[in-house]
Amino acid sequence: MSAHSQLPKSVKIVEVGPRDGLQNEAQTISAEVKIELVNCLTDAGFVNIESASFVSPKWVPQMATSTEVMAGIQRKAGVIYSALTPNMKGFDAALAAGADEVVIFGSASEAFSQKNINCSIAESIERFREVAAAAKAHNKRLRGSISCSFGCPYQGEVSPQSVADVVARLRDLGCDEIDIADTIGVGTARHVQTVFERVSKEFNLAGLSGHFHDTYGQALANIYASLEVGVSIFHSSVSGLGGCPYAKGATGNVATEDVLFLMQGLGIHTGIDLDKTVDAGQFISQHLGRKAASRAGNAYAAKKGSLSA
């Protein structure tokens, strides 16, 4: 295992709470609350915030306010506000709303692709060809996301080669960045390193990101393992918001506060204010009427006397 002798000196944290985190919440969350959350995260120093999803409200009712949210946020120069765009209709809406980056997505699992979007992996990527071309034509950043990169709820194991194949397809569409996502949280440290070492043969390691779910409590270990092989972009969700609607019982994304605490301890620069991130996590948790799902966040908040109920 070729661990780098040195960990990256700085990492980029992509905050996915406002989109990936909130999209599966049963209660309707107002545009005002979402705007406030994005503004708090901007203020905390995140340089990339997944803020909206232009999918049919029929499929994801929570994201019906995306246009309103994108219009209402206080943007900061240099910050990338991303939106999920499943098709040209979504892309046009994202463009009109001023998204800085559009996100297209596929799966490394053939079974998941069929169950999730009723088509093969190859067909699903083909559907994004037009969106990818439009993004390039409008000088928008294009990000590709690959679900089930370490395991699938329907087929079980997913081979590193399968992930590499999808990475190559997304690369050929012109993606600037590609997320390797552990949708059901089954990845473990060595496995994660094996997958990243394989996919880095298809795409520049500097543009690959780790998106880990904490279902089995392995997300922080997987992030550390990724750092060891040179990965320097990670996705996380403030207060650990979000699950996966297609993976029964899958708990949320790794909590941003916990990732920041890890990076702080390793002396890795993030440019993000942990204190303000903790406040953002407590704000949204209070609004949702539950305790934040971040251990570091709750420990900090308890010290400050601002722990959400």
C-alpha cells in the first residue's frame, strides 16, 4: 500500500448539507431557513457549498424551493454554489439561478443504476452528454458524482474496476472534479485506498474527492485513509444531515464539524471556522427539532452552552 509519507497540507471541504443533507427530510423546510443555513456556511468560510437541486419536485419535494434559495443567498466572491442537474431542464433552471457549478451523477453499481433511475450505467452517463456540453459552453464548472463506489444495497460488492470505468466516462464528458461516494457507508480504510489508487490512474488525484457516509462509523477512518494516498477534497454535511432514500437505514453523511476537528488535529489547513460551523449545525438542528448528529459539534456547543435540544 503506497501511503504518501506526507498528508496534504490543505484540503477543500465541500459542504453538502443544504442539498444532500436536507433533501430527505420529511418535514418541509422553508426557503428562508435554507437561505440562512447557506449564509451561515458562507460566513464560516466554505469555498464550495452544494446549495440546490433542480430535479422534478415530484421526485424531491424538499428541493422545490431551489430557485428561491439561489436568489436569496448572500454570495461571496470566490465561493462555488453548486446545484444538481439531472437533465437539460434542470441545467437551464440552474443556469438561470446562477449556479457556479453543476453536478451530474452516476453509479458504480449496475443494480443500483437500474433500481434508482431505471437504466444502465452507460445509458445514465450518456443522458448527461448534453448537460456536460452545455456546462462547458457556459463556462460552468462540471462535477461528476459516483454513488455506490464501495458497495451497493442490491448487488453487494462493487469492484474498483467498475468505479474506474465510470470515472473514465465522466472524465471524457469533461468533468472538472469527480466524487467517489460511499452511499451506504460500507467502505473501510484499506478498501478506500485501493479504490482511490485505482481511479487515480484514470483521473488526476487532485480532482478526486471522497464522499463518505457514516452508516457503520467508518467515515473519519476512511477520510484519514484517503489523506494517506493524497486525496485532498472531501464532502461533508453540517451536523451530519442526510441519509440515502434508496439505501434502507443508511445514516447521514459524515458531519462537517467532526471532519474539521480531525483536520485541525492533523494541522491540515481548511480555511473554515469550526466555531461558526458548529453554530450553523446547532441552528439547523434546532430548526429540525433534534440534537445535531455531530459529536465534535455537540461537544463544542455544550462547552459554549448552546447545545440544541
